Amino acid sequence: MMAPMGRLEQRSADYRWSHTGREKARAYDLRFTANPHRAMMWTLEREVLDTIVRTRFGGQIGAYLDFACGTGRIVAHLERYAASATGVDISADMLEIARSRSERAELIECDITRSACLQGRSFDLITAFRFFPNAQPNLRSEALEILASLLTEEGYLVFNNHLNASSLMLRLARMLRASRGLGMTENEVRELVGSAGLRIVARYHLGVAPSNERVMVLPRTLLEPIERFASRWRALHPLAQNIIYVCQRDTRREP
């Protein structure tokens, strides 16, 4: 019989607390410029985000929320398109960096699964990056249900699965026994989205080549254009490491 976890063990097992601490926040932020693979993915993600804003909003967002905004890279990039921009995160240390990066977003220290800090508000666009595949299943469900409730009637939720369990990279890692069940499968994403009353209306995929933050199969100058080309081919979607989902309320389920 397993002994119950103590408070410190419970906290370490809860993704909520994974990025607290000033040094952790700084190290996390630095990787988006210092690590060639992560820097490349962030460049490609920005292109996808710009495309979504153009195609879904005509370049002009009303109210925008970035959930688990961390050090502010997403909200700082998209705030230029929004009439109002808000970022929310549980980590004061991450938000300290976000405040130095964002020009005008309202940044709130809050856990939306335990506090009604956004009660009464609604958003035309909500983003959530690098959260769901890292979080434990119950936290995924709690967070997505609340985010879905904050959407306007025609609003969009955009989130990514940067650890697609079916990707070529993770398949190779499992073969080499270098992966311990990381990430989410497509079926898990579908179930998560459906349980929150949403449906997937578009997908974008990035990172088809078997490269990661530890091993780059090619220099970034060669790999980035290859990845940009591969992102145009829907057939390669299951093999990509990073899948960006665009979701809306599933009105087909309403009476």
C-alpha cells in the first residue's frame, strides 16, 4: 500500500508550481533565444499566430486573454492586434519578466482553477501555450473547462500540444527508451476539447524533423525552411512535435 504524499511531494507533482522561483523563470525565458531549436519553434509559432489573427479576426482582436502567460512572449506578441490584452499566470516570478516585455497588457497573478479572478469577463481570443501536455490530466480538464466558459459566443481558443505523442521525434525516443509517456495523443486532445464543449476547427503543425532541444539534425539555417515547407503538408500533421489547435464552442451539441 502506497503512503500518502506529503505537501511538498504533492506540490512538486502539480504542474501549477513547476515554474515558481526567480531562477527558474529566468532560465525558462532564456531558452527561447539561447536554444536553437526552441528559438526556431518560437519563430514558426509567431507566424502561425499571425496567420490565425488574420484569417479568424481580420487582423483585429477585441478582448484577448493569454492563459498561463509565463514570461509574456505570446501576450507581448499578440497585444498589438487587440483592443484589450490580458495575461494570467500563477507565478509572480514569471510575471515579473512578462511586465518588462509587454507594453500594455493587464497581467494578473492568479490561479483561475482556484480563484474567480476573471469572473464576469469574456474574451474573443484565448491562447494557452506549453501548458496542456505538461499538466496533469485533472488540471488540464479544470483549466480548459474554465477557459471555454470565458469565450465569447464566436470566440476562439488557441492552444498547442508541443509534445505530440505521435510525433516522429517521440516515436524514436520511445524506441530508444528515452521517453516516459510524455505528451498527449490526438485522441486525448479530442477528448479534452470535447469534454469542455468545444470543437477543433483548424490545426497547424510544426516540427516534423526528428530534432529537439538537445539534438539538431541540421543547423537552424537549413532546418527552419524545411520545417516551414513541411508545415504546408497536412499528411505530415501526425508526425509533427508541435500541433496548434484552433477551437470554438461546439454549437452542434446545443438543443
